[in-house]
Amino acid sequence: MRSCKTSTGVTPSHSVALLWVIVSLFAISPAYASTAGVGGPFLFELTDDLEDEFENHFEDEIEDEIEDQIEELVENEIEDQVEDTIEDQVENEVELAIEESIQENVEDNLENQIEDHIASLVEEELEFQLDGLYEDERHALFTDTWLVMGDFESIMALEREGYILSNVETLDGLGYVLGTITAPQTHKPGELGIASIEVLNSPLVSVDLNERYLPQTTSGQKRGGQTTISPISNTQTRIGIIDSRVANQHPAFEGASISQASFVPDDLVESEAHGTAIASILVGEADHFTGLVPHANLMIGSVFGHEGDGKIFATTAAIVRALDWLTRENVKVVNMSLAGPDNFILRRAIEAACNNGVTIVASVGNGGPTSSPRFPAAYDCTIGVTAVDATNKVYHRAGRGDHVDFASYGVNVSHAIEDGGFSIDSGTSYAATVVSAILASDVDPLQDHTFSKNQLMLRARDLGKPGHDDIYGFGLLAPAHLTAQVTPVR
């Protein structure tokens, strides 16, 4: 605010005081006035003039001061209003800009997430479709290779009917004779089994094609969190595995008890991929990894091979021979993380093993929700296992149907790989392995498959619809110490 000063630097109050001093001097000094030749009338006239001059001067100054103050107040008010208005406008513009920026970022992030999710779903679906085509391709039949299984006399009778027999072998564990035959050219594939039974009139004879079966795993991480493997027991039970050969040189198997026998045909290259993963989930040990039953004794029946292209598969004959070996070795828990078509020979072998006290755990397959039942999981005496992720959501490629008995963790499972490292993959293969570990740890191995299944039913946690359903079977089987960490995987 401006100070109220005159042009002489004297304030109005000082001017008033000065005026009254001058007036007083003249009023109280008449002698001085007479001496000076100034009379009384002149004195009063001078006083009036001075008063008028000072009054006019002061009025002008006061008016100027008031005008200045009013101008200043008006200017300040206008300035404050303008500043407030500009500040509000700036704030609104900044808020609007920030909101638009946040909205754009959120929209971009959401759009990116949606695009990533859609791309992932498309990739998974494409991969699923390609896998289906690949699976169908690998399920191609050996059209010129047939198997026959029965008693020795019935097998020999086939030769007398014109069939060419080769590789006849006795399956002591299963109680049958298995042979490879070539049918006469006049027979069609669908007629061979019927013709054989009509000729032999024997219910003990089964004839079918030597078909292909595949490991049930898919590579790469999936959504749904990661399953972390950790020990559940110190059991030393023997567990049979019909799979590929295990890479014994892997550091994770340095102290493991693993026995192996190969049943891979001579014309195939024996694989070590899938079996190494399955074995590590059971008995593997490393700095950051310990299997479910590290002290168990594994009996590996190697059946997976490939024709030089890396596409591994197992034949019916190889699987039956491996199952016969494990039955002869009196192994009571057998894991079969493979799946394929129904087959008279395989069915007969599975039933024979079950009747000998063997409990077989099999993966229901990765054919998808609409696929037909896969075998051996769909046979009555086996335990068919599907896979769920860490949130107990069913694996999107898992088969469904009445043959699903139980669910267990099989999504994003860490396991050893044949080159000496570790990887994370998914599939019903891994879920079946977990159930095999539970079975070997907590269920009396001397009991039959019916008792074993009943015991597992008592400890299963119901998922999905109440009771048995086509997705989760009787429910989730999860060891108390097996953790499924809900850690997002992209």
C-alpha cells in the first residue's frame, strides 16, 4: 500500500500542526504584529487565507490518496480474481491432462493385456490343434504289423491257418504268449480278430494292431501358477514306470535308485526325454529341487523311441512287454504317463496285471475336453488322473469323461531334462506321477487296485460338482507337503 505523503515530504498531520503554530504566533504576539506594522484585520485575513490554502491542498491530497487506495484495492481485487481464475484454469487443464494421460495409459495397458491374452489363447489353440494333428499322425497304425496274444497252443493254431508268425515270446508275468503276425492278403484289418476267434473258438486269444501311444506332456509355461515339487515321504517302495529311458547321468539322479530295462524296437532310436522328467519328479535331488519320494526305488520299463525325427512314441508290444517285466518283478505300483487308442492286446495285458495285484496309474491324456477316452486310463481297473493348476483349475487340454478318477497338480511343473538342466512343462503325465507317489507312500502296496482306489477316494478333496464328475473325477489328490504356488506365469 502506498504511504500518504505530500510532495514536500510532509504528511497532512504535520501540515496542520504547522498551520496552528503560525496562527498561534500571530494571535499571542500582537506587540510583534504592531511592531511589524501589521494590524489585527490583516492577521485574521492572513489566517483565513492560510486555512483556505491548506484546506484546499489537504483536500486534494486526501482525494488523491483515497483515489490511489481505491485504485490499489481494485487492482488487487482484480489481480486476485484474475490469478484465481488463471490458477483454476491451469489446475483444471493439468487435472484434465493428467486424467487423459492416465486414461490413455490404462487403455493402452488394458489393450496390451487383452492383445497379449488373445494372442496367448490363439497360440495355445493353434498349438493344441497342431498337437492334435501331430498326435493323429503319430497314432498312425502299423498296418502290416499285427499282434496276437493268448495261450501257446492257440498261437500255434493260427500258423496252421496260414498266418505268418514271428517274435513269439512268453509273457510269464501276465500269463500269455505274445506274437507278431502277418495276415493273409485276403483278410482286411477289421476281420482278423473275428476270424481268429472263430477258427480257434478260444476267448483267451486277442488280436489287434501294433498301435502307437504318446507321452502326455506339453512344453512351455502356462497360466495358473507354478507347482513346486518337494518331498512327501521317505518311502523306499518300488515304483514301476513305463516311459522312456532315464538319463542317469543327470546330476539330479546321482544318489537315486533306478533300474532300467529297454523294450524299444530295434528299428527305433531310444529316447531319454519324457522318462527323465517323470523320474525326477519322483526321486530327483538338486540344490533347488527334491522329488516327491527321493528314497523310492524306480523300475523303468523303457518303451519310447523315434524314427530319427524326434517324434517319440511307444508301441503296443513294447508297453505289454514292459508291463510283463514289472509284474514279474512283483512291482505293485506302476505309473503310465502315456495315452492312446483302445486295443485288445493292451486291454488284456492291463487286466492281467491288475489281477496280479498291480495298481496302474495312468494319465487321462491331453486330447482336450471333447476328445474320446484315451487308454490305458479308460480301462476299468486303472486309476485315470487329470491335471489341475495351482488354483485347482483343470488343465485346458486334459481329457474329460467318466474314466477320470482323480485330479492332481500337473501345470507348470519343474522337472529335470535330459541335457542336465531343468525345465517347466505341463500335462496329465505329471499329475499321474504325483498320484503314483501318493499311492506308494500312503497306501498298502500289498492290496489290489480296488482297495487302492477306495483309499484314494477317502483322501480326495471334492472339486467341481458334488461327487464324481467328468472333469475332476472324485476330486483332488494333493500331498500335504506339495505346494502349488499361485505365481502368475506369462
